[in-house]
Amino acid sequence: MENSAPIAKNPSLFGILKPYAWLTTGLILLGLATNGLNLILPKIIAQGIDVYVQTHAVLTTVLWEFFWVALGTFIFAYLQSIAQTYASEKVARDLRTKVVAKIAKQSYTYIQEVTAGKLLTNLTSDIDNIKNFVGQAFVSIISSAFLVIGSAVLMILIDWRLALAVLATLPFIGIAFALVFSRMRLFFKKSQEVVDWLNKIINASILGAAVVRVLNSKEGEDKKFIEANTRATDLGIKIIRLFAVMFPVIGFIANFATLVILLLGGHFIIENSLTIGNFTAFVSYLGIIIFPIIMIGFLSNSISQASASYGRIYGTLTAPDKKENGTVEKTLRGDIEMKKVSVCYGEKQVLKEVSFKVKARTRTAILGPTAAGKTHLLYLLMGILNPTNGEVFYDDALVGDYDPESLHRQVGLVFQDSIMFNMSLRENIAFSKTVKDADLQKALDTAELADFVETLPGKLDAMVMERGTSLSGGQKQRIMLARALALNPKVLLLDDFTARVDESTEQKILANLRKNYPELTLVSVTQKISSVEDFEQIVLLMEGEVLAKGTHAELMESSPEYVQIFDSQRSTNTL
Amino acid sequence: MNYRLKTTQDDNDEKQPIWTAFVKIASLLGFEKKNITISLIAILVNSGMTLLGPLVVGYTIDKYIENKDYHGVLIFSGILLVVYVIAFFGSYIQTSVMGAVGQRTLFRLRNAVFTKLQELPLAFFNENKAGDLISRINNDTQRLNSFFSQTLMQFTGNAFTIVGAAIFILVINWRLGLAALVPAAILMILTRVTSNWIKKINLRDARAEGALSSEIQESLENFKVILAFNRRDYFKEKFNVANIVNFRMSIIAGLGNNIFSPVYDFASNIAQLVVLIYGIYLIAHGQLAIGLLVSFLLYIGRFYDPLRQFASFWSTLQIALAGWERISEITKLESNLPILPAETMHKATLAAHSRSIMRFENVSFAYPGDDGSDGDDEKNRGKKVLSNVSFNFDKGKTYALVGPTGGGKTTTASLAARLFDPSAGVIYLNGKDIRTYAPDERTQKIGFILQEPYLFSGTVKENILYGNKKYENSTTPELVEILKKDGLEKILQRFEGGLDTPIAGNADSLSLGQRQLIAFMRAVLRTPELLILDEATANIDTVTEQLLEEILRKLPKETTKVVIAHRLNTIENADEIFFVNGGTITPAGSMEHAVDMLLHNKRRS
């Protein structure tokens, strides 16, 4: 990665361009060259006309001059557009890479806090705004200013009296534009909000498609959508009305300036103080000067949008990195200890002073009802969540002291929700780059997937769709398990693994685990006692607190809550 | 029906001539004939007046300025002022009426897309990536938006000015006029030749953009997995690939879109040069007055300036059309779940059905893709999940579907709720083909709690009442009473803020178990005749689950319950157990038999 430009205290939009100094300079030079040549043209025509009027001869040098200038304008203009496209896309690409590199360094908590949606906006529409700035606004503003000043100067040089009269009308265009545009900006902002609202409804209707169909709530969704859509249309029409006023007003003022040229210029021609050629040049310069005035107004908006976007991106880029990674790299024995660990989200306490120990190569179950904080506990063990208070140890070192790469190589987590990526089954399972083929095969066998893979058209190379909609819940769960096992982990964390896998498969898998991974330390979060009854330790977790821990037999003696849960499940255990 | 939308960047897109674009746009505007007529008249007036201006100027030069008659200059300046004032009003009416037409068209278009999205069956959503769908609809409607809100009205105005200017210069002096139009003709040919290419590169650019944003979305939403498996590098790599593809496509699209502006400028300049050379020649031969040459040069501006803007409108139009095409891919789709006309039933058949609420008769089902088109990349495509199964659900009974994962339990439940139609065979609901029911009637009778319920952002209350017409206007205390009656208030205690607990989308703020609880309340409140629970309690603890069972027991006697579960205690109260595996559905008889089958049958998934 290139060194990011020294970042100022306040993010300046122009600061983005610093690393592209040569590109930007070239861009400006090309813009000035194009427009400079453009400015000469009316003057050349005027010369041609005047020479003819005075001498009744056609000056071929003038015509050639005209041709070369026109050609030069064309070449510079196209070079400029190439440079603009390249510069804007390059800036956008580099900025995206930078943002992604930054996100990739962040912690899970950060993503949760900032939300994936906001980061997505950062990477798409925010960067698009900056792209527009670099590609269009930046050069256009400089060119426009150049054209306005250049035309004005040339007009004054031709005939200062006429020039002053014409230029006097122009500020009215600026004023009319500014008045309308300030109101329009307000509407634009509102209409962006409405668009967000519309998109939200559309997104929900896509992500919640199944629910909408099962509950037949189309009507309600339609109503919501029509409400938002109507608002969007109303706002759109309001904006149109402003446009409808602005364009004719500007057009009229420009026409009025033509009228001034006719009245005053005609007078000067009659007085013989102005030539017809220069009269024509005046009309041409008037044509050149009006557009940039409007342009500058429009672009100021694009600049303020880009500034706001850059502010947001800057916030992402300068967010504090997650705290220093640990450096301990060693092979885990598998001892785990939690010491008075608490996790809070604001006022909400998810875990309260949780303490327990797991001995290496033993199996521990974390048992507890819905929303007891079990999943958070696993995230703590995985090091993707940091405790608000308390300490988590592997062997004798804190989780945070381990090099995360080394830790994640040795600790496998099977997530509760099935998360599939849009790539081949092999890549989905051998998700880490260090996986060997033998480990992959062992993982497949253990997860009872080998048979299933055989039935697939492309075997392991079969593609898996996003959200894995084409796989059954249990298949997805087993793929998740294989993904974790393929790392050949020392510690395996299961999050409610048994919920979606049928009894016989589950038992086979547990047996496979003992056989194929005898060294493994297992921590399994579950609701079901029967599958963990023979575990060396069961920790009963309720509302974030450890109520009891021990073997099944011990808990049956000591914990009434445990007995209650056991009883609720007992009827089937005796079968 | 194949619902998979195009996402790859294929180059063989059908070629479309320019005029079909106008036909398409015109068909979208069909509703607004009267307003379009008004604005066309306004455009005519405006363009006519705008074009009259240079003529007046030229005439004034020749007639009065050349002859040093300042009085005439004053009179004609007055005329010019009148012309400008009329143009002002014409321009106002044109912009406001045409703009409003555009906004209303956009309104209809958005509604059409959304309505279609709601009509399409679940299969459509299973076959397309959510991220791509979202990007397609949001970005592409946005592209159409910018076309209809801004470009359309300027576009039509410019079109008239261009045509008018061409007519004027041809009338003033047809030879000089023709000469001035030659560069324009070359431009037209150039535009025409490149238009398909331009459209294609824009389409490809839009697709690359969609791919990029769905890439980001997928990774960000699954960030915890990326962390846990040390795949930050993978995230960056995959993103970089998409980023670079997008970069290339954007550059190509940019180069294509931007070539027009300089070319048009060049053409305009050359036209001026032509007019200057040829015009002076004509003047020398006494066939043109100097004032008219000035008018002519002004008309060149009136002709080529809008033409140049026309070029940028043209690319906006192309972009809009590319967006429109991507959206039409969706609006063209038809639901493959049509409502059949109600059939007349023999009394005997009805009677035979009177006991059962639902009957599967010789039902087979395969996921789409067996047409072999592009289905080989996915495992379930074309695979037969059910073959020729028949069974009954009797009124008021509780059924359990058990069987190994991937055996077809969820598919069976989805068929019962008509999320799909069987590929063969018929499903009867209350004795009538399920396909003859209107959706509201069908969904009123069938409640389905999904495996992974989706929650809408809002509150718990809003989600419970979602799609519930009966209680939708209840106040919070009223709803609490209703919930109490059904014994649901104990579940509510699992949520800290009760009914007002906020829910942020489908976010991680609630556990899967809590989400299932909400889905449970949502379904029970609708008092369906047939309630399907698809592993609806898999992530709920057993104590809460007993509570749920109690609630289920309290449901009216006629309610038929179909439970899909792995945990056997959830199905021990079932009246009948079906074993679902390998395309068949077998009654298991007793619980022991079911357990036995579960433990010893070879998994065939």
C-alpha cells in the first residue's frame, strides 16, 4: 500500500488529490488548454468577417488558423476526458482499497457498532460522490472560472463599454440561480431521505420474501411502499417546479443580454466604433460565458456532497485500530479459564461475572435457555469479542495476548447461523488457506458429509449460493462443522450445533469426533441434555450468570434448575 | 420457470436499434397523452421563439444597422423583447408539465417493479442473490429517476430546438444550410454506429458495480466468520478482484461515454468553419447578406449546442435504458403460482375430504434447473426431493415430520403452504385444489413458522402484528390483553422492553431463539386452521418450549398442527408421525418406530 498522504486535522477534499499530483496537474493543464483554444475561436471568426467586410477578400490564413485551433481543441478535450476518467476511477479504486484494508483490520465489535450498511454506503455511494468530484467537478470548476474570466477579459478588450453593459446583466443569473438552488438543495436532501426509505422497504421485501408470502402481507407492504413512493413523487414534482422557474429565468436574462448587444452594439456599429465581426464575437462570448456560470452553481453542490462523503469515509479511515494484537504463538494444550468475565452493551449486561475452567482434552457443555448469553461466551473464547471486565485464558496466557492468527488456527468455532459464501463447497469448507487435503477429507468424514459430497454434480467444486438457500439446514450446519474441523483445531467450540442435525447423525458425528480428533478440547453450547450427559463438565448458564457447574450426576444433585430442564426433556431420553 | 437473472457479463446482448428506445420510453409515457400534448405545444412555442431570435438579429443588422437606421434597431429590439417574453412562458410551461409527467411515470414504474416483486414466488428469491437484487432495484430505479427527473424535459426541448434550427437554416439558404449540416450527419452516423457498443459497456459497468456491492455486502454481513477463520486476506483478495474488474469496466464505460462531448464540439467548430468559408463565398457572389451570415453563425450555435448536450443526454438515456432493461428482466417474469379458477366439486369428493384439512395426492417435487440450462453448478437443481407421495392431514390432529437433514421435510412444509407448486400431483386444502385459493384465504388458513424467521425493523409489537388484519389497529394494552388470553404473555417476558422492544432489521440484536419466539406469537395470533412449525423451536430452550407447547394445546380443537423437529420431545404428543426421506413419506406408526427409523435408516441426503 502506498503511504497515505499526511492527513490534515480537518479532512480536506482536495487532500485526496495530493497523491495524484502529476495526474491532477495534467488534468488542469489539459482543461485550460481546451478552453483557452475555445476562447480564441470567436475572435478568429470576427477577424475573418471583418477582413472580408473591409477588403472583400477571404483570408486563407485565418481559415487555416481556425481549423488548427478547432482540431487542437478536439485533441485536448479528448485527452482531458481520458485523463478525467482515469483519474476519477483510480482515485475511487484506491480509496475503496484503503477503506477495505482498514475494515479488514477492525474488530467484530466495530463492525457491529458501525453496521455493515454504513460501511457499504461508504464503499459505494460515498466513493461515487468523490469520483464525481474528481472526474467532473474539480476540472469543470477550474475550467468554468477560466472561461468566465477569459470571456469577460476578451469582451472588455474588444469594447469595454459594450462589455460592461453585457457583464452587468450576468450577476442576475448568479442571483437567480443561488436563490432557487438554496431551496432546491433542501429538497434534494429530503428526497435522498425518501429514496433511503424506499430502498429500505424494497430491501425488507427481498430479505423477508418468505415471511411476506407466508403471512400474505403483500397489501401492507404495498401500502407502505405507495406511501413512500407518493412522497418521493411529490418531492420530485416540487423540485421540478423550481427547475421550471429557474431555467426560463436564466434563459431570459441571457436573451436580455443579447438584446443589450443588439441595442448598444448596433448603436456602436452605426457610430463606426464597432465592427460587425466583433459584434458577432460578442454574441459568441455571451454564449460561452453563461453556461459556466450555471455550472459553477451546480458543481458547488457536488463539492459539498463529496465533502460530506469524504468526511464519512475519513471517519472510517481514521477510526482507532483495534488494540494491539498479541504476539504469543505457541501450540495450545487446551486448558481454558474464564475469570469473572462480564460483557455489557450499554446498560444491558449480557454476561455477569462468569467464571469456569475447562481442562485440556475434556468436553464441556454450556447449557442454558434462550438469550442466556451463550453465544457471546463463545465469541469471547474466539477472541472476536472482548470482555468488558474479567479475563479469558488459554493455558496460561490471556486470549488477547495470543497472536490472533495463531489462535484462530487452533480454535475452531461452528457458528449457530449457517453462513455460506458464494463460492465452491471446497472453498467454503477449506476456508482458511492453511488447510491440507488430508485434513479436509478427515473433516468431511467426521461431519458425515463424504456421502453427501459424492452425490453432488461437481463434488467439492459444486457452487454454493449466498445464504445457502439450496442446502438444507442440517447440511449447512455440517458444512460449518467441517469448516471448523478442517483447521485441525486443538479446541472446538460448537454453538447449538445439534439444533438442526438429526439425532442419529449427531451421535455419529460425536463418535467420529472422539475417534478422529482424540486430542480435542470441546466446548459445546446446547439446549439438549441428552447429547452432553456424559461430558466431563456441564455449565448451566441463565441470564448471563453461571448457576451451576459439574458433571451431569452432580448437577442432578445440586441444581434444581438443571433438574427442571432435565425433566422437561426426560420423557424422550428414556426411549 | 427459470428465475435466474443475468449477472454475468456476456457480450451477446441483443442489438437494439435507436428507435426501439424511443418506443419503449413512449410506451412508458402512454398514460399522459393530454399533458404531453400541452408540453409539446409549449415546447413548439418556446423553440420557435428561441429560433426567431437570431433571425431578428440578422435582419436588424442587414436592414437597419448596415443602413445606419437606429430607429429601426429600436423597433426590432422591441420585437425581440416580445419574442423573448413568449419564450420565457413557453419554457416555464414546458419544463413544469413535462417534469411532472416524468415524476408520475417514475411513480408508476417503481410501483410496477415493487408489485411484481411481491407477486413473484419464493423461488425467484432463492435463485437470485439478495445483494444483487437489491442493487439492481435500487441503483437501476435511481438511474431511471435521474433520467425522468432531469434529462427527459431537456431532452424533448432540445430535440425541438435542433429540428427547428435545421429548418431555419435550410430556409434561409438551403445550400449553406446543407453544408452546415454535413458535420451533424457524420455525427449521427457515428452515434448510431457506436450506440450498441455504448449501451453494452454501460450494461457491463452496471453489472460490475452490482457484483462489487454484493461482494462487499456478503463479506461485511459475515464478518465474524472471516475473523474466526483468519480470512481477512480472503476478504481483501476477493474484494480486490471485484474492485479491479469494476475499475476496468468503469474506465471502458467512461472512455466510451466521454468521447462524444469533444467530438460534438469539434463538429460544431467545423460547421462554423464551413459556414464561414462557404458563406463568404456566397456573399462575394451576392447570394447572401452579411447579417444573415451572422444569423447563420448563431443558428449553428442553436443547432450544435443542444446537439452536444444531446450527446450527454444520449448517454444518460443509454444508462437509463440499460437500467430499464435490467428491471424489465424482473417485470417480465410471471409468477409460476397462478390462481386456478374454482372447480366444481362432486358432493362425494367433498364428503371424502371433510375430515381432512389437507391432502397430498401423488405429489412429486424437484427444484428448478432440470432443463439443464445453467443448473449444473448447484447441488439441488433438478434433484427430485419428493416422488409420488400421498398422505392426509386430518382436522384437529397433530402431525410430526421427522427424518434426516436434507430428506425433504422443509420442502414438504413449503409445498403445504404453497411457497412452491408440486411438479406433479395435487395438494388439496379442505377438499379444494390449493391452487384455487386466493392468497389471503389460503394464508388465513395456513400458518407457517419458518426455520430462520425474518424480522422487520420496528418493534416486537409491529412484528407480532405484521400482516395481521384483525388486530393491526390494537393499542399496546389491548394487545397485551389479547396475548394474555392466548397464554402468550409469558413469552413476552423474554423481551426486556416487552412489546416495545426495538428490533433493528434482521440484526444480531436478538438471538435466533428470540426471533423464533416472535415468529411463534405472530403465527398463533392469526389462529390458522393448519399450523406448520418448521424446526420453529430448535433454538429455544426446553423450559420456554414447554410453555409453547402449553400454548399450542390451548389452540382451538380443530387446529391441525404439523411439527418438524429433530428433538423428539417436541413430537412426542403427535397423533401421527411421518418419516420423510429419500423422496418418500412413510407413516411411522409409533414413536418407537420413528426413533428406530431415525437411528438406523441410512442417511440419503
